[in-house]
Amino acid sequence: MKKIALATALSLAATSAFAGGVVEPAMEPEVVAAKTSSSSGGILIPLLLLIVVAAAIASSGGSDTPT
């Protein structure tokens, strides 16, 4: 019985010894938030959309009757 216990203890010690080598920890890259260059970026797209809609209304001609 002692031999079985000794063999089990040695086999467990041997498997943990050969389980792997020393590995350097993987460092995660630091995430840096990019800052916007100006504060007028939020108004630019709605302003352009308003100009496009106004141009579409102005170029409609206003005549709905077919000729």
C-alpha cells in the first residue's frame, strides 16, 4: 500500500513539474481615447443636411400640374 501511495505522489509531482515552462505574462495594450480636434463637428452634418433639403425644395419648381 505504501508503494502505491509513493508511486501516486511521485507521478503527481512529476506531472506538475513538466506541466509547462516559465511564461512571461501577456501585457494588454493600453487603450488611449482620441480627442476631437474641434467642438463644431457635431453641428456640421445637420447643417449640411439642412442645406441639401433647402436646395431640394428650392429646385422643385412649384408646378404640380402635368402639361
